[in-house]
Amino acid sequence: MVRKTLLGGALCALAVASAAAAPTKLEASSVETKGAFVEALLQAASVKPDATGRSPYADVPTGSPLWGYVHKALELGVVKPDAKRTFGARDALTAAQAAEMTVAVYHMDLGATSPFQWAKSQGLLSQQGVLTTADAAHLIAGLKSLLRTLAEIPGSWSLPADKRAELLRAMTNSAKAPYIQLQENMAEMYKTKWSSSAQKASAEAELNQLLQSMSMQLTLSAQQMHVGSHTYAVVQENVSSMAGRHTVQVVNDDGAFYEQQDGSGWKIIQSKFADSQVMSLASGILTHVTWAGRQGSFDVFRSQINPAAMLQLISELGLGKGDPSKALLHATGDITLTIDNSSGAPRIAEMKILYSVPLMAADLASTFGSTHLPLSEIDIQVSGDDVYHYQTLVPTLPQGLNLSNWPTAASGGTGSTTTGNTTGNTTGNTTGNTTGNTTGNTTGNTTGNTTGNATGNATGNATGNATGNATGNATGNATGNATGNATGNATGNATGNATGNATA
């Protein structure tokens, strides 16, 4: 009897173990179908269905609500039918197929990474095999969350989830830093493409003289203290060009701006962005961000610059009107961001930028006017390197400027962003400087020299060059500061004004 009981118990245990080891049979109602996922995916991607035409598929008739989604998905190359007369709307969908469709609808370039590997790395899928309705719902919900995150850095599909979180945290932490110090070096040069090699020799000397007068080098240092709703910043910029050397100093005394050029004495100036609230407009300037690995104790990220988003900023701010600004649509730029994560709170430590704006034949005509130079294109190339520190230091007032309310000691506050701050520095410090100063100077001087230097130098007149710099950089750096507001501009305003007036 005991043996029978033991045997019965063993058999029961074996049955339980066997049942556990056997594959789970999915109920038909819990399996995600090909048709249902096509509809859910296009809705998540905000792709409107196209119900025009007649359906050739027996399982998706023309009058079916699914036909519009299937038709659109086929047009976009997101999915393929099973056969000439059968779409396969009720087919069980696998995780790999769902990942492939997701990658296709967003035209992702994942390199050697498979769609499923990408989806798994982003936490959208967990395992291969048939996709359940719960799996599909998780994928769609995760995709929507990912899209919201990528609004700040669009196209950054291949950025690992943990690195994306680190980068966004670094931007936020840097923007909230109450103290920041910046050192920037920037250079601008030009490359030419000739439409007629026969005329090149005779025109080259004239062109080289023109381009040398337009080239420039810039060094900038900035200190900022941003505590509560108060901002204090000191910026000094040195510009060297054929027109000479100029030094511009700008001080932001909590919304009151002072400027001195070449030691000529301090004067009160108006900041064009003193009350602007355009920070959110610049979302999307940095695009297709990738993680490039580690450099010592730092994480390195590389990014492209979205020229369409930059031009959108120019348009919305009412700046850079006319054909020269449209040249930005053809611009290309790369940014390398170095993130310091040693303290556990990541912040931006360095930013390097290489930016190029090609002036094509039509741009040259509108920029230079009637010119006999046989040029098909001029590329304006700008390189910059910004290094950031976050030491608790009160900005030092330059000699000759005494301000009664200037802070004399560092505050223990943590800093905050305050909507409506009259300095226009609503969203922070560091990243504003990052994009505001480097991209500001980059875009500013690029656009500035495009619309200002080029026009001034078209006549070869040194005075025209000075005027061109003054007007062009004023417009250009206004654009740059707007771009700086992409991720929170604190001293970008003061910096942009310094840059804009550097060669005035």
C-alpha cells in the first residue's frame, strides 16, 4: 500500500513536471494577428489610413475598416501580403515580425542590429515566438513612451535605453546647475568649388583675399550664477580677423545688460531675448544621437544637427528672412558631447561641433549680388570646442563696472527655473550655453557671416566687412541664441549678444 502510494505520488510529480516543461498552448483570443497589429502600429505612428481603391484580398474586403490601414501599410512598405489574393489578416504574428514592421514604419537605420534585438534592447519585446495580445499592447505602449522621449533627440533609435536616460539627465542636471564656467574656442573658414576651371587662376587671388577677410577666430570665457529666479553672468569674447582684433564684454545683472567694446566704456544695452520664452521651440535641433563609448571616465555621445529644426526657429523668431537663411536647409553639422558621470549625477563636460553651410549658386547670387567670380559653391565651415565646469564661484565683475546689487558670496541654493523670468533664461544654464554659445556662435557667425560678411565683402570694402559683421552677426547670433534655447538657455542670451556685437 505504501509502495502504491509512493508510486502514485511519483507519477503525479512526473505529470506535474511534464506539464510544466511542455509548451504552453495559447488561446486563439490571446494571439496578436497581423491585421490587428498593422492597425495599432499605424495609429501609434499617427499614420492616417488610406481607404481609396479596391482591395484585392478576400480576407480584407474594400468595405472593411481594416482596408485603409492595410492599404497604407503596403504603400509604405511596412508589411507584405501572404499571396496575391490573401493578405493574411488573421495570421498569428511573431515578435520578430512585429519588430520588423515597427522598424519599417519609422525608417530606422539600425546598422547590423536586427529589429528584434533593437526592440529587446529598448524593452519593447522580451522573447521570440508568437506575439500575444498582451505583448503587442506592451510594445505599442512602450513605443509611444519612447517617441515622447525622443522628441528632444529625434531619430536616436539606436541609442541604448540606459544611455538615452543618462544623456537626458545630463541635459537636465546641467540646465539646473546654479554655477557654470565656460571656455570656448571657435574658428571659421571657407572652401570653394569652381564652375569654370579656366577662370579659376585669374579669379583665385581676388577670391582668396575676400575669403581671408571673412575668416575669423574666436575665444570666449563665461561665468554664470543662477540661483532661484536670479541670474548673474559675465562674458568676454575675443575675435580675430583681417579686420583686426576686438574684445567685447557683456554683463547680465539679473536682467539688466551692460556691454563694453575694446575698452571704450560701459553702456546699457537691450537684450533681444530678455523676455523670450522660446526654449521649447528648439526641441529637435540635436538628432540621431548615438553613444560612441567611453573616454576615460566620461561617456561620449555623437549627434547630427537638424537644419530644418534650426530654420524653423529662425522663421518663428522672425529672423534671418530671405534666401541666405534658406541655405541652412542644406547645412550639415556634427556635435560630440562628453558627459561626466563620476558624481552619479551626469552633466555635460565638453561639446565639440563641426558645422558646414553650403552656399549654392542661387545663394551666392542673393548673398554676393552680381559677381563675376566663377563659383558654383562656397562652404562656410565652423568648428568649435566648449569646455564646462561647475565650480561654486560668483562671476567676477570686469574692471570699471560697479553694480550695487552684484552678489559678493556664493549662495547655498540649488537653483531653479522660473517661468516669466525677465532674463529670458527660463530653462537653465549649461545646455543653453552648450547650444547657445557654440551652436549660437556657430550658427550665428555662420548665418551672420553669410548675410553680413559676404555682403560687406562683396565690394571688397573693409568698412563694409565691419558693417556686415555687425549686422550679420547680430541676426545670426540671435538665431544662435534661439538655437541655444533648444535645451535651456541661461547665458546663451548674454553670449549671443556678445557674439553678435563682437565685430560691430
